Amino acid sequence: MKDGNIEQKLQSEAKALLESGKVDYIIGFEAGSLKFTTTPLITNNIADIDRLVINPFIVNNLSVYLTEVKGRVGIVVKGCDSRSIVTLIQDKQVAREDVVILGVPCPGIIDLSKVERLVGKDRDELDDITRDGDRVVITVDGNETEFPTAEVLFDNCLGCEFPTPKEYDVLLDEFSPLVAGKAASQESLEKLKGMTPEQRWEFWKNEFSRCIRCYACRNICPACFCERCFVEESEPQWISPVPRWQDNLMFQIIRNIHVAGRCTDCGECERACPVNIPLRSLTKEMYDIVDDLFGFKAGMDKEAAPLLTAYALEEAEDFIR
Amino acid sequence: MKQDLEWEPRLVGFLCKWCSYAGADLAGTSRKKYPANIRVIRVPCSGRVDPLFILKALRLGFDGVLVSGCHPGDCHYQTGNYYARRRIAITKKFLEYIGIDPERIQASWVSASEGGKFAEVVTAVAKGLKEVGPNKLFADERREHRTKTTK
């Protein structure tokens, strides 16, 4: 189905939900103020529903708003976002009956910086970007150029394991996308693993020297839902609020341990970072560690216990003396 | 006269109150010898040990951390050490990926009757840390006497 048809189906479903009073709010995407961008739309007004869009730029993981919006909510989700909702249900932050999940099978989200690098133009200079299956057509000054979709998707979308939502009430399209490029999505991690431990430490030290501790990564993260974050504790004060690289790095290490088993590799932290720290190279490694050690993938089963509140009698303990 | 001090690793031990702490006590009362590198913090259960404690110790310049609890099945609270095991497993792997030597994060099961084992564990961990060397990971604002090495 074309994006336009999905959009129509979404709008009629959303309207019906609001009209029947089944939900108080709809959370979805509307066109952003800049070309090729979208922005979250949270509304209880039926007149706003026509603004809902589905396109290859619906980048945000909207499940982060679920813990903030009171009442029953209809929400538009992609594969990874639906798993975030499942982890929120597992952690009892959201009740399943309070959400109506409008699932979008997601063939990957287009990374505009990759497009810019590929065509060597600023996003404002592009006329159009259209996706047709595994090809993307970019129009600049009236000239169309075709590229494989895999070259312009976000790293975390490449080789996506679960493009179709795991949990949904309405699936807006039937097709099940296959996203190529598994190897490319691991590239940055493999590069780091090829380094010596000293080089890796030096790498992260460098990256986190830029961190301004704005906490955008934490605030955008659906898995980071603590009422009070450990960085704001003052008795005892675990880490200094001053953005020195040591504390920045410590903050991010602990954040990653806290979201272990909740992180679905949606990539929002890295996109939110104003100083471009490659945060996904941390979160994805934790995602892989959890999978390797315990065969646990976040957000697969809403009945399952969260990773760190469960155990098996026989488990990896070769590191214990 | 300037004294040349040989560098000795500093190790924090988080010992569970029911098993490992009693095991450490037994090591003392049975006059077992083990290196004085360990600074012991008693915790109610190995499950109380937040990965944040481990990080904080390293951040403060300790050279290693030992978390020790009851053997699987022997936890006073039935299951605390199982949770600890999962948490330490992911912490250790993740820190290794960041570039922290996995030797610095140690765990052991020591029961209240294993004074001998406690002495052995501390000896082995201290020896391992000596090979790894001083923790300069977060250096540049730590006080100097903490990193004093042989000149």
C-alpha cells in the first residue's frame, strides 16, 4: 500500500477512535516546519486529525509521551516503538487497556544527513525524496537520481529485526517489510571492537568531552521513565552535575545499564544528541550483550518479566570466583 | 628522606552480610593471611549492589571492585544473589566494551564457613589487579597520593 493510502486509513481510524470516545488523545505525526521533517502531534481535537501523516520521515518514537499524557491514548507506532510500549507495559508504566496501538509496518526511516552526504546538497536544495520499495528517488533541480534505500536509512533501521509492530490493535498495512543492510548497522560497533581497550576508552573520553549534559538522550528515551533520575540525587550525590567528561561518561554508562533489556535500538538518543555523540554504539552493544547472555530481546512479550527483575537458576557465571 | 613506596592496588569489597562478610570474619578469626588491599563495605545482600556502586568506586580511583555473596541457592533472601549475578554480568561485559579491564570487576560466592576461600579470593584478586596496574581511567582530578607508584 502507498503511504497516502496508509495515511487515509490512519485518519479514518483515528477519527473513529476520538468520535466514539474510545480514546481521549491521539498521538501521531504531522508535517514539520522544515522540508522532509515530521513533528509529533498530540491532540484531542477531531479537526486536527487531517494533519496526521505517514511518510518515510516519521522518525520519533512516540511512546515516550505515553507516560506523560493522562487518559486513554491512540498512538501511531513503528516496529521498534511498539516494542517500547511493550516494555512500558512490562514495567507497569502503562496499562495495555489504556492504549490503542495503530501499527505501521516500517520499511525504515530516511536519515536526511545521509541523503545530504550522498547528493552533496543541503536538504533545503532538494526538491523531493520518494521511496519505492528498495529504491529511493531524490530529485535535485528537476533531475532524478536513484539510490538503494539501504544507503539513506538510519543505522538502526538497517537490517531491522522487527519492522512490523509486535503489539497492535490496528495494523494500518498488511505488508511485512524486509530491511536490508544488517552488516552496515553493526559497522560502527565492529570498528570499536577492533580497537584496544585503551583506544576505546580514549575514543569515549573524546566523545564525552563534548557532552553538555543537556539530558536530551534521557528525556527522549521511552525506557528512561524514572520519576527521579540518579543524576539529580543529592544525598548522596552520585555524579557531579558539572559536565566534565568523567561524569558525562559515567552518566551514560549507568543510563545504559538502567535501560538494559528495555532499549529496543530505536536510535532516538543518538538523534536527539545536540553534539552528535554516537550513543547508539553504546545502546546497541548493551542490546547485543543482553541478547547474547540471556537470549533476551526487549519488548517481545508483554507478559514476560523485565530483564533485571528475573533470573534463571543456571546462568552465565563463569566470571564468578 | 624520600621513601619509595611500592604501589599497592586498592580494592573495594562489597560483602553480603549473611555469607561473605561472615566468611571474612572467619578468615580473620582463623588467622588466615590475605592482602590488606581490600576495603570492606558490608551490604545486606549482594543483590543490594547497584552497578552504580561499582562505577562510583572506579570513578573515585579504586583499582578494582569485588562483589561477594552467598552461593546460588543459599541466599538469605532466597534470590538476591541471582539478581546480582545478572546485573554484574552485563556490567562487566559493558565496561569491557567501553575499555575498562574486566579484571577490575570481580565477583565471588563465599559462604560463612569459607574463611579459607575468602583469603584465596582476595589474594588472587589483588594479584590480578597488580598486573593490571593503577586505575587511571578517570584520572586528572584525582588526588595525587592515590596514584603514587614506584619511581
